Amino acid sequence: MRVCGSGSGTLKLFFVFNPSSSVDISRERAQSLGDVTALQRHTAHTAHIAHIAHTAHTTYTAQIAHTAHIAHIAHTAQAAHTTYTAQIAQTAQSSYTAQTAHTTHAAQIAQTAQSSYTAKTAQTAHTVVYSCAIPSFRTAHEKQLCMYFDNIVLFTGSFQVGEHGTLLKKFCKGEQQCYLKLMKDSLRPFVPAYHGVVQKDNQDYNMMENLLNNFNSPYIMDCKIGSRTYLENELQLARERPQPRQDMFEKMVAVDPGAPTAEEQAQKAVLKSRYMQWRETLSSTTTLGFRIEGFKKPNEDCQTNFKKTKSKEQVIKALSDFVESNTQIVWGYLRQLRQLRQVLETSDFFKTHEVVGSSLLFVHDCSGKARVWMIDFAKTVTLPPHFRVDHQSPWVEGNREDGYLWGLDNLIDVLTNMLHY
């Protein structure tokens, strides 16, 4: 047996064996010694050595084959890994290409939508009309805003979320005129920014700032301000056309089954003028000059069951629920309302308008940010020349008082009282 080295550092065993020569030499030696038994023993030993050598050679051959097999497997695995890596790279490249294409497509859509804001000729003075492509896709935040406005029926009008942080409300000429004036008035910081009229599906919308844009999971409340929510001419028209209304009778009975008179019960209908005045007596509109239309908290349904919330104690309970007894939020709202109160005293718009059916929109979130805006001007009308109202005196038909400041002062008083509860 010889041991040889290899270039790779692996030891190789070589067994060199010639059985015939070994037997001849051994026989001569045994004969010369005259010992046959020794010869037999030596022959057996030689055969055993040959068997060991053969076994070692066979084992070595098997090991070489096994090693070669392992090497083959390793090579195959390496090749497979290389192929898999190449496939991953190719897939990643394809994914990146697809993502790039999607991003490019989205950018093109955005650019197209932006470019499509084409100003048309205004049919009314100071009116800007846009042709706007409203996208069918929306971001998660836009969907959230849509959800809030779709669910909050208490917000008058029909709303849709528009592009670029805007809100679309069904067109009302009177409201449009109010916003155009307010954009130049000292009340400008307390109303949504107005962006003109947008056309969608043959329907005109007033396009304004979406006031929820900078809030995360906002709390939203709508409060009607003033001692009435109907115009004097609405009351006059209802009297001139005394048509009993079954739908209003049903609304009345749903709130208070005992409210209709015997005659109204028999007809199953009430006059609109009667219904309008009766409705105001139910809530805090007549007692405090404002009423809660409803509010929405994150991940909860809208709460609108405030038609009979009339006393100060009932209002405080509802408002405490809305702010969740958070005095920081109450302080934030109070600061806003007091600032608004000061600006209203100097506003040219406020001096020259009967503000009826308007709301204050309250919005806050968990960060402590709280804001108040004036919204809903569909029933706000210009007063006749030289006609003045103080917005505080009780309404008597013909004096056009709206009770706006009276209601605002009472709201400030209620929130102040909440800090001491």
C-alpha cells in the first residue's frame, strides 16, 4: 500500500498486490524451514490481506462515486439556485417595469385631469364655470371623506368629494352669490374657500374647499344657528297655497303622535306653514337660538336624534358626548366662536344679509385641533337697501330678524358652562 498526495490536497490510497510472487517466495521459505503448517498459515494470512485490500479498494471506489454524486448534486443545486435567482431578478425587473408604467399612467391621468380644468365663459357676473373630469378612483383618505359626507344626511344639500381637496355641492344660485361676496369679506377665514361652479353629468355643483382635509379621523357636528330655519317668503307662499301635505303629517306624527289637531288627524295631512312653525318649537331653536342637527364620531354611526333636544341641560349632555368630555376641545371651540363673534360685528356681509338656515360646522380630531366654520347659505338673502337687523331681537313676522347672534351667544355660554361641569 502506498500513500500519495494530490494537487488538491486530498490523500489517495493505492494498494499494490501481486499474489503469485508472494506465494512462491513464501513456499521456498517454508520448505527450507520444513514447516508446512507455517506455509498454510502464511497462505491464509496472505489471502486475508488480499481480501482487506480488495475491500478497501471497493470502499474507496464507492466513496469516490458518492463524492462525485454529491458534487453533481451540489452542482445541480447551484445551477438551480442560479436559475431561480435569475428568475427572481427577471420577475423583479418585470414588477418594477409594471410599477413604473402604472406610476407613469397615474401621472398622465393626474396631468390630464389638471389640464381639463378649462374655464368657460361665465353666464352670471363673477361666475367661473369649469369642465372637470371627476376620477373614478380615489385615495383611501378621499374614500374616508366620501364616507363621512355620504352618511351625514344632516348636512344640507347633496355632497360629493371632488378633486384637489375640494367638495362639490349641488348648485344653488343664492348660495353661490353668498360665497362670492364672502371671499372678499372679513368673514373669509370662517367659511370654506369657494372655487366656482363645476359641471358633472349635466349637473352644476358649487365647488368649495373640503374642510376635513387636514384632519385625521375627524369628529364632525352640524349646528343650525338662529331662531328660525325658514324664510319669511316661504311662510307667505305656504299660506298663499294652502295645500295639506300628507308627507308632513307623517313626519309630525313620527316625532309626536299627539301634535296634529283633530282636523289634521281626520285629513291625515297638515299645511306646510303650520308644519314649519311647529317644527321649530320642538328643539332648542326657539329656546336657545341654535340646535344640534347631528354629529358623527369616527367609526360610529351618525347621531341625528336631536329633534326634541330643547333644554340647556339636554344640549350640554349632547355636546359633552360629542367632545367626549375633553376640555381641551371645548376650549378650542370657544376660542374659535369668540373670534367669530368679534368678526361678525364688523362684517359688511353680516350687516346686509338675513342669515337663515345657516350652520356652524364643528370639526376636531384626537390631536386636539378644533375648528369652526360657517356653512349652508342657500337661504341667506340680501336685505333691502337701508334695512337693518341686529341679529338678536326676537323674530316677528316682517322684521326679518334671524336671531343669529342670540344663538351664537347662547352656544358660547353653553360651552363655557361645560368647563365647570
